[in-house]
Amino acid sequence: MLKYKGVIFIFFFILGFNLKPVFSQDLTIEEIIKRQEELDQKEISISGEIIGEALCRKGGCWFNINDGNFAIGVWVPEEVRFKPKYIGSYKYRGDKILVDGIFNRRCKQHLGELDIHAKKITLLKEGEVIEERIDKGKIFLSILIWVGVCLILILMRLSRK
Amino acid sequence: MLIRPNLKDIKVILYYLGRIIVGLGVSFILPIFVGIIFKETAPLYDFLLSSGLCFILGLILIWIFRIKEETVTWMHGMLIVSLSWLVAMFLGAIPLFLSGHYQGYLDSCFEAMSGLATTGLTLTKDLDHLSFTHNFFRHLLMFMGGQGIVLVFLSFLIKTQMGVFKIYVGEARDEIILPNVVSTARFIWIVSITYLILGTLILALVGIKEGLSIPQAIFNGLCVFMAGFDTGGFSPHSQNILYYHSFFYELITIVIMVLGTINFKLHYSLWSGNRKEIVKNIEIISFFTTVMITFSIVILGIVQKPFSQNFLLYFRQGFYQLFSAHSGTGFSNLYSLQIKRWSNLAILGLIVAMGLGGGVCSTTGGIKALRIGIIFKAIVQDIKRILLPESTVLVEKFHHIKEIILEDKHVRSCMIITFCYLFLYFLGALIAVGLGYPFLDALFESVSASANVGLSLGITQLGMPSILKVTYILQMWIGRLEFIAIFTLIGFLVSIFKGK
């Protein structure tokens, strides 16, 4: 009987402190937007590449995370302490991270934005420098075309005379 | 009876086309400087190559079809404009295609036309990894298209005033601000460049305050200003204005959109100290009224809780989307998926706002506020005519810079353009419905393309059917040039085969 009491106590303990169900599975941003009412104020996880720049303001930084299809703003409070090594742009493939946090359909702190407030960030894959590949064909063609431009200009000048 | 065009007509058109193409080639060099600043190498070759191609094509046309006297008729003017925009699209698509961020050349053409026509619908793959050079070019296309690409180049290249005037009208600008077109074009440029410097500076400062680094703040400020003032709606980021997470940044873009929506003639009045014009002008009154009406419709459609509780939220989301739609910009601080979840009434409000547009002789698309105002005045006049005794002589006036007596010719021209827009909106919607899209989504996207807005409910994406991409390209082109130049081109093509 004592064993059952223990189980019942644990059940109510969990229920009391965590009334909202937890959606800890890795969701896509599209799914989050589509299921925004259902997921509002709940803990969710998303993964994606950090893109753009970290927009740091009082109390934390905004990171925009792109999952390959959509991008979403993740508010990272100072206490989470996260510093990415690479942020996605033309020259860099940004760090791929896993964000665990609270999804807000209409965030009260950020004037109604749809956002995620990060609780924990895990680095899944470090970003890298994207090597610029310069197509030799383009260089050759560019030179050829500009030589052509010069020739036409010379011919035009000669024909005027 | 149709008269078959002669060789001289074709020579005049192709000669000017050549000059415009050379002008395009010059403009393609500008992104190279951006590339150098941001130390990008590969994109430079895309622009060197495309610019060179423009020079070769343009110079050949100038050389072969050289004309001694600059005799531009109305037909020439209209054809130069309509063909130039198509050629600019095909040439502007080359560096975009070479970036590797487009599924094919058709998508690059779509992007180029969307930029030039200041629409803002985009088919860029992985925009967040696009080079600064190419990203700047997308916004530059908007800036050039907003001012009128043909006017941009010809106002500095042509000697004869009459020729430029016919081209000026062809680019959907039916008002001259100063006594001649060249000084009008130069005034438009002075206004645009002044605002460009001020707008970029303000956006950059706010950007720095909101956490952007200085180079990024300047780059973003420049791009967002060009897209906002020219009511285009491109953004350097896939999230559009959402990227900045800043209400203050959004407020500034609203001011920029307002500036872009105002008729350049009104800008001139205000610059000359005639501030009373702002409260008297029929265009401003009409625009303000329709903004309020459509905003009320949108708010009715999205309000779920008592209004007072969420006023700032409704303003931030509802008004921003509405004003962006009405001004023909297409900036968005919501995901298309969020707008799609709005009620049909709210979406309908946005569709109406997009369809109406901003001021004539501005950078907006759509039917335009002046036409709406004049049509409304004509309806009021007709009602008065019925109610008043038959012997009454009724004179209706409207104020647009000066007092103008409302005449049938004004109403007729406004009605024709309005009818053409409505037809274009529904034709595009019909094609999308035929391809299996729901009617409201199809109408939304069609109006967005035709009125050069750029908001989307998600139809415009990489996987959409090619036929719809072509449809939207044509709608953006026709909508931007306001029909007459396109009708002339169709007539010209018919007369080649059927003329005598």
C-alpha cells in the first residue's frame, strides 16, 4: 500500500508542478507556426542553423534560427550563456544548435512577437567557413566579353571617322 | 485600319533600347563596389560578365540602328518602355542566375521582374547565405524600377524633351512636376537620393541600437530603405522585417513607406513650402480614407479579444500588414503562414488594400488613390444630379495641387485603368484556381503580383508551377506599366502581321 501511495504522490507532485504537457520532440518551424495555439507557452525543441547576426540587447540576444525551410527568432537570455562560433552568412555555415525553450505565440515581453525563449542551447554541429569557389570559366568569359566591348568601341569610333 | 510599322520605326526603337541596355550595363557595375567592400570575390565575376554582356548588346544595337535625329513618336515611346522592361528583366536575371541561388533561369527572371516592378515576391533559395553583392543588386533593381528604369537612363542621355516625355508617360507617370521632363526626372532623383541618405542613416543608427554591427547596420539600412521607399518589399533576410525583432525599426519603415506612397508632385509642393496641400489634396484624403476603411476591416477580421487589451499588438501586426499592403510595399512582420490563418474577412481587407494602392507618380502599384478619389467624386456628382432640379448647373471640383473641374475625360481615363486592373486581378486568380489553388489564396497572390505589393499567402514558392511563375511575371510587368505601353506593344505586334 505504501508503494502505491508513493506512486500517487509522485504523480500528483509532477502534475502540480508541471500542468502543461511538454512537447520536447524536435519540431520544424513550419509545424510550430501551424500548431501555434496548441504549443503556446509550452516547452519545445527546435534545431537549426544560426543565421544573420546575434542581435544583443538589454537582458539577452536574439538569434535567428533557420531549419532549412523557415527561420524563427530565439530570445536567449543572458543567464543561458551561449556564444556561437559561426553565424550563417555568405562566407560561413552557421553553427547548428538545438534549442530547448518556451514557445510564445504572442510574446508579452516582445510586443506580441511569435518567438521562442531559450532555456538551454546545445551545439549539434559547429559551423564552418564556406570556401569561395571561383569558376575559371566565368573569369575567362568575363575577359573575353570585355575585350569584345573594347573592340566594338574601337570599331564604332573608326566607323564614325 | 492598321498601318504596318516601317523599318525606321524599328530602328528608332532598337536604337533607344540599345542606349538603355548600355545604361543597365553601367548600373550592373555598382554591386561590384559592394563586393569589394565586403571582400567577396566570386560574385564580382557574375557582375563583370553581365555588365559586359549588356555593353556588347547595347553597343551593337546603337551601332547598327544609329539614327541621325531623335524623333520619338508616342508609339515609339510606349514600345521602348514595354520592351526595355522585358529586356531589363532578362539581363538583370543573368547575375542572379549565376549566383546559384535560383532553381533556374525562369526563377531568376521572376526575381528580376519582381525587383524592377517593385513587387517583392521572391524565389531566392537560401537567401540567408546569398552574397552581399547579389543581395544589394536585388535591392538596386527595386530602386531603379521604382524611379522608372527607362527614365533613369534616358533623362541623362536624351537631348530632345518631347522624346523623353513620351517615354515618361509610358512608364506609368502621367504627371510632370516641373516644366519639362528632364528637370522632373532630376527632381525625382534629388528627392530619392536625399531620402536615401537620410533613411539609410536613421535605419543604420536604429540597427546599431538594436544590436547590428556597423557594416551590417549600414548595409541593412541601405537595402531596407531602397525596398521601402520604392515600395518594393525585398529584404536582405528570409524573415523579411521579422529578422530585426524591433518595433522601432518597423515604425521607421512605416514612415519610409509613407514617403514612397506620396506622389512626387506632392513631395515637390511640400518641399516648396506648400504644407496645406497635404490636407487638401484629393489623393491624400482618398488614401487616408481607404487606409482607415481597410484597416477597420482587417481589425474586425483579426480581433479575438476585447480591443483595448491588445491594442499595441493589433497595431503592430494588423496595421503594419495593412499599410504595407496598401502602400504596395510588401514588408511583413508576420510569417505568410500566420497571415493565412487570419479570417477570410481580414484577408479580404488586405486584398482590397493591395488592389487600391498609393499615389500616382509615386513608386506604388495598384489602381491608385487619385483614381479612387475621382471615381468617388463622379459618383457623388451623379447622385447630386439626380437629386437636384434638372435646371441646376452642377460643377464638381477636386483639389490636386490646384483646383480642377471634374470632367468626363478624367472619369473615363480613371475608369478604364481601374477596369483593366480589376480584370488583371481576376485573370491571375482564375489561372491559379485552374491550377488547383483555393480562390481566396489565388486572388490574394494575383492582386499582390499585379499591384506590385509582394505579400504572399504561400503560393509563391520554389515549387509553384512554371505557368504560374510566368503569369505573375506578366502581371508584375503589366501592373507596373499600367497597361497602355503593353497594349501598344500588342497592337504593334498585330500590325506587323496584319497591317497594310
